[in-house]
Amino acid sequence: MNLHVIDLLIIAVYIIVTVFIGFWISKRASKSIQNYFLGGNTIPWYMLGLSNASGMFDISGTMWLVYLLFVYGMKSVWIPWLWPVFNQIFLMVYLSIWLRRSGVMTGAEWIRFRFGDGTGAKLSHLVVVLFALINVVGFLAYGFIGIGQFAAVFLPFEFSADPTWNANIYGLIITAIATLYVVKGGMFSVVFTEVLQFTIMTIACIWVAVIAMQQVSPELLDAAIPDGWRTLWFGWELDLDWGALLPAANEKIAADGYTIFGAFFMMMIFKGVLSSMAGPAPNYDMQRILSAKSPRDAAKMSGIVSVVLMVPRYMLIAGLTVLAIVFFTDELGAMGSDVNFELILPFTLREFIPTGLLGLLIAALLAAFMSTYAATVNAAPAYIVNDVYKRYINPNAPEKRYVWMSYIVSIVVVIIGTAFGFVTENLNEIVQWLVSALYGGYAASNLLKWHWWRFNSYGYFWGMLAGIIAAGIASPVMGALGLDYGQATPLYAFPLMLGMSLVGCIAGSLLTPADPPEVLKEFYLRVRPWGFWKPIHEMVVAENPEIGANKEFGRDVVNVLVGIVWQTGLVAIGILIVLEDFSALGIAIAVVLAMTAILKFNWYDKLRDYPQGYNADDAPRSPEEAVPTPAS
């Protein structure tokens, strides 16, 4: 497809402006490693929230969500719980506050804050760096695949007769541009460019939704969808039959493994709650929480993400989907069993979006990719430079050297992620491995670290290592059993991976001494989690009688449940606006307003930076101050 010169100019101007911003603010970012990775803890919470929302608005994920809505209809609202999308609610309600109270720079540095500085803590520190790098490489490969497939449909040059090679070469070009501006600008560059990107994407989302509503009436859509497509609720089985309209969609549902939707849903809930309680993975999400000015700001930042992201993003997804269902189904049907549903998004843009808006929307989706990619790349050097090079190799190097090391690490990680992208066949394969296999090994260790005082550094190390090994061998083991690893199977293997990790956690903890009391008391004093902390609480109270235990477990549980309903309602609103289902839309709006009122009085009004008995003036001013030194 040859884009109009206006569209090409819009795309070119956007890319130039983005790179310019990265270089323009690079001087500020390069003053120190603290500025580079956390923006000096000076960026306002609402800008961090918009940045976080923009980073989640990635092109690969949008292609995946358009495919889900096309095939599964309103029931697709539940499928992103695979990630789980509601982890933002757990962060909003309490985990962002707990995490930000640490005052550290990275997830690996947080391990030192929680477990101290002994041999077990050093092993835990290194294993979380390993997990973080595997996670970063996985997400870079995921982004590379999506942007290459997307760009190959629109951009005018063909480098090869093989479409896969065209997609890979475009992926290389665009990732190189994204790498250029994030390497120079660090977290300042990530946030400021993403705020610009989010503004562009929101305008484009609403515009596409309006076009879809003008071209596709509810009656026209109903003639092109199977019974049950508009229904949000489900039974034990999916009960959605595309046979008369698009048989390949039925094949895709069977291949995904979602036919027995009730079992799939329960497994998502089981996995999602445990993963969410574990807290954010050591990636861009954690970096933004640690970048907030205060714990309260960290919670507000996590909360605003759902508000600003869900409705406009799902208006875009619904708009593109209904256009594709009505006007593109015949073309998809002609592809037979070889249909690639992940190309619905670029093909729909090509056919139905007018000149000018097409350039804006492509720029917006490129922005979405660059947002996610930039934030992911920014997370990697934080772990290698700050948590390995600075801590173990050269702790007294000049700040400029750490920043230059960060440039080099970013480039190396991009090259590795891109290489994995070349050998991965499709988005769904890597999505399933990331959210089901890798995070299956992450959940146990990172849940216990918050809630059980006797869970020690050796337990963390052996639990994480067992989980990473389980995720790594999942593919060959499932292949040997004749199972299709590329689809939903990893989700059903989650309990096995969780169990292997849990054995490592408990055995490693109980067969070794507890962590130093001074480390545990400092962690408990500052963070004040709920859970099994009675022995530590009694030691702290003996020294500080004014200290109170965290009695907010019940309120946090209520707020999490209310928040999940609230967030799901926001998703439904974005879709129902475009479907022009105004009765269902009215119900969704009423539910969201009711949940908002509850959260206002039961969550927002009760936020506080530090817990009872902790002097806010004692809060750490730097990562070094944040890490307690064990008593000798």
C-alpha cells in the first residue's frame, strides 16, 4: 500500500519531534543515574500515569485485542485478565504505596532492602536481575513482531519477496529509532514523549470510533456476527459458533483453547490474583512507581491509568473491529485455515481510514509501540548498571560513566530482543509464554516476600530459580507430551510452575536461618504490610510503642473487588459506545459511577504516605539511604 504524501509527512514529523525531545532533555537526564532511571523523583504523578497508560497502549497488544474482540465479541473483555490487566487495581489500592515507601531505584535494589546484604540476599539480587532481563528481552521480541507486521502493510518499500523478511526489516528500522531517543533521554525522555504520544492516540481513538459508528449501524453489525457475540456473560462453554459466517474463527477458538470458557476463566482468576498480589514485575511499570514523588502519588498514578486508558483504547479497538467484521470478513474467509487474525488491525486501517487521519493513526500506533519499547528498554540498564556494575564491579565510578554504560547496555539488550523476535512465529506464542509460563515462576516468591516474615533470601532465590527453570523447560516438556505450547496450554500449566516455585520458596526458607532482625524490623517499620508479621511487629513495638499494625486487609480486599468491577466497566463502556448498545451502556456507566463513589470514600480519602509511627522526615532521600545496614 502506498500512503498519501500527507500521511507520510505526518508520520515523518512525529518521528522527528519524538527523537528531538529525547535529545533535548538528554542533558538533564545525564546529570546522574538517579535522574536517568527515575527522573530525579520530580515528575508529577499525573504525567507518570499518562506515560504508564501510553506505555500499555502498545501496537502488538492492540493488534491482539482487535483479534480477540473480532472472534470472541463482548466475552473478549475477560481475556486480558491473562496478563492480568487488573494488576493495576492491586497496585492502586495498596501495592504501589508499599513499593514506593522503600525509596529504592530498581526491583533488584528492593531485594536488598527486604532481605539485607548477606549471601542469600546477593543470590536473590542476582536472580531477580536475571528474571528482569529475561522479561525485558521477551517484551522487546513481542514488540518487534507487532511493529514489523504492522509497518509492512503500510510503508511503501519492499525489501524482499518474503513478507516475513519485509516485516523484520521494518521492525529493525523502527526499533532503531525508538532506541535512539530512549537511550539518550532515560526516564525523562520516556515520560515526556509518552505524554505527547498519549494525546495523539486519544484523538485518533475517538476519531476512528466516530467513523465506525457512521459506517456500521447496529443492524448491519448484527447481520455479520453469530448469536451470543454481544453477550458479556458466559457459561461453562463459550457457546459461540462462527460456522455459518467464518469457519476459520471456530478453528481459532479451538486452537486457543478457550472453548471450555468456564475453566479458562477460573484459571485466569487463580493465576491473576496470585500474580497481582506478587506486585509489579521488575519492568517499566515498577520503574514508574519508584519514580513517583511520594507513596501517595504512586497510588494515584496507578489509579489514573485505568481512567485514561480503558475507554479511548477500547473505542479504537471496537471501531476497527466492527469495520473489519462488516467489510473484511469475506476477505478473511477467502484465506481459509491460513487466516492471520492479527492482521485485522492494519488491513482495516488500510481500507477504511481517510487520508490525514490514517497518517495520524499510524503515527499514534507507532507512538504506542515506541512508548512500550522505550519504557522496556529503559528498565534493562537499571538492572545491569545499577544492580550489577555499580554494586559489584565499580561502586565509585563517576555518574557520567554509569550513564554511558546505560547507553551501551540498552543497545545490547535491544539487539538480543530483536534476535528473539526474528525466530518467534506469532504474537500469541510469546504472549502466552510471558503471561503464563514466566509469570507462573514469579508469583510465589514475590507474593511471600510481602506477607511472611520467615520467608528469607534463600527462599526467594530458590523459589525464583525454580520458577525460571520451570518456565524455560515448559515448551519442550509440553511438546514431548504432544501439547500445543503456542496456545492456551501454558495457562493450564501455571499451577505446576507455581508449585515448583513454592517448594523452592518454603524449603529454601525453612532450611536456612531467618534474615537479620534489623533488616526485617526496618522493612516492617517503613512498609507496614499486612500478613504474617507478628514476631517482627512485637520486636518493633518493644522499641517503638506508638507503632500500629496494618489492620487494612479487609478494606484493601473490598477496594480491590470494587476496583476490578470499576475497571471492567470502563472497558465495557469503550466498546458499548461504538456498538451503540445504549441500554447496556447506561448500565455500565451506572456501575462505574457507583464504584467510583465507593473508591472515593474507601480508598482515595484514606491514602497516606507513611504508616502510623513512622516519621515522614526519616523517609529516604536516595536509594543508598533506603537500604538498611544489618547490625553486626
